[in-house]
Amino acid sequence: METFRKVRSEEAPVGGGAEEGGPGSGLFGDLAPGAVHMRVKEGSKIRNLLAFATARMAQPATRAIVFSGCGRATTKTVTCAEILKRRLAGLHQVTRLRYRSVREVWQSLPPGPAPGQKPGEPVASLSVLKNVPSLAILLSKDALDPRQLGYQPPNPHPGPSSQPTAPVCKRSRGDPATGEGSAKRAHTEPGAAEENWTA
């Protein structure tokens, strides 16, 4: 494969037929007609996706949004959904995972003929069919059926401040880290000023 470069990738849904209404809509049968479909790709910028998604979900008419991605874009898909859930409280979630068929087309690197190829013949190409994981995450303002597979209820404590934080102990540059030299701190030198350690 060192002498080939990837020219294009073509996605095809498993089971044949095109998905109607946008990516991810075929996985959610009872999806509202005004739902927003966000297709996350490997090169997508998360801030751009979230700026658009947040603005659309802020509108009262928009009741649901679907983030979908496949292959290397699945991690960005999860990241977008989790950040949006923190920004907008009370979103119900349903996650669907499946595989998609992706056909990759590769062409030989040198522009001239490949070894053993006569001049004037077309450039050697290679087609590879791969099954890659595909993820679709539905976030809805309206309540969803909790019995369906992949359902997650809204987070009761939204926002980044909901996580309990451990107390932080400030120390000066020369002081040892926590757990190091605790015996030395207990015994102060005569004439040295006592330090007040607060957590």
C-alpha cells in the first residue's frame, strides 16, 4: 500500500437503500419532523458544530437533534453530544450503534505507468470495502421511551460545577509535594516561623 494513495471514500448504509430525512433518521422511527441532523466528519471542527447546534436547539420550534458519525468521527460525535448536554439541561438521549460499509478507492502513486504497465493504459487502482462503526445520538427536549435500547435520562445536575471538587492545598515552590517529607514539616526548626497549612 506504500505505492498507493487514497482518492475517495464512499459510504453506503448497511441493508441497502438511502436513508431518508438525513443521516441517523433511519435509526429513529418516531423522530420529530423538525429535528436537526448534524453529520460529524473526521475533519469537522467541534466549535463550529456546537455553535450551530446550540443556536438551533435554543429555538423553541426545534425539539430534537441527531449527531451522527462513522469511523474515526465517532469520538467527535460523542464529544459534541456530551458538551451539548452540559450546555442545555434536561435533554433525553438515545444512542444507536451499527456498522456501515465504506468503499475506499486507491490509486497508484507515480503519475507514470506502474511496473509492468504499458504506456497509455489507465492508472492502476484498488477498491477496498470496509465495515466501520457508525454512531447516531438523538438528543430530545421531549421525554422519550425509557424502555428503548440505548436510552439515557437527563442529568439531574447539569453543568461543569456539578462535580465535587477536591480541596486544593497551595504550597510554595520549595515545599515537598503531598505525602513527601511530612515528617520534616511536623518538626520545625527553632526560631523558624510556623506556617499555617490550610486545605
